[in-house]
Amino acid sequence: YQLSQLDTHTITSDKSTYNLFTTTLQDLQQHQTLGKKTLQEQAKSITNWLSGKFVTLLKDHNLEASESKITPAILTELLELLETNTISSTAAKDVFEEAFNTGKNPKTIVDEKGLAQVSDTNELSAVIEEVLKENPDVVASIKNGKASAIGFLVGKAMQKSKGKANPKILNDLIAKSINS
């Protein structure tokens, strides 16, 4: 899977973690939405979760991997929600922690906590229009060649949407609005 030595050590450090990795990888390969990622990318995504948040939560709760409520189905669903841009990477961390603590499936957590990203361009257009009107100086600097200032406007739009807007879509819509 072309993983680093540290990643390989993490996933093979105990049987439960290894089984979680291999079963999740098999599950991901069967999901159509994740077909865009290569096997190596899927393996790396799983490893990132197992070597990051998972290990941290195990240590924080003084648990072994075998005692965790994280299952391959939970991890697969979380990765699917991320890949389809249903949730942001920030929300995914919250969802993972909630799933770790409760064993609930990620879709249920997203619905209960209202963590789904807003990707509806009509809904986002109203937010963007407001942000552009409130920041004419930033819009002018973008039109004068300072493209990096779009990030500021994306941040303002994210604030207005309470972090629920899909930042990539915001970025694209803001650029189109300014350049039209």
C-alpha cells in the first residue's frame, strides 16, 4: 500500500487495529462513491484516522483497540461522508469522536448534530452576495490581482453559514461572482 514505516507499525501493532484496517479497506473498495481513490489513497486515509484520532482517543480513554466502539462499518461510513463532501474534515473529527464514545453510526451523528455541509449553490449564493456587499475593498483588491484575498471572503462566508458551507464550493462561487 506504499505506507510509511510508522503507518505500517501503527496498523500492525495489534490484531484489532490490523483487522479494522483490512476490513475497512475491503469495505471501501466495494463502495462506488470511493471508486475515485486508488487503493493506496484509501489505505492512507484509513491509516491517517487510525494513527491520528483513533490512537489519541485510545490513549485518552486508556483503552485497547479491541475495546473501541469503532468498527469497519463506522470508519467506512465516515470516510464516505468525507469523500462525498457531506461533512468537512473538521466535522469528521467530531463525528469520529462521538462514534468512538457511543458506537453510533456517522450518518446518525451528522443528522443529530446538524453537521452536514451546505453545498446548495442557491443557498450559498445569498451568503456570498451579502459577504461581497460587506467587503467591497477586498473585492476591489481581488479584481486588482490579489487573488489570495478570496480566502478572506471564504472565511467570512463560512462564519455566516456557521461553518456549514462547503468551502470549495464557496471559493468557486466567490471567484465566479467577482469575475463576472
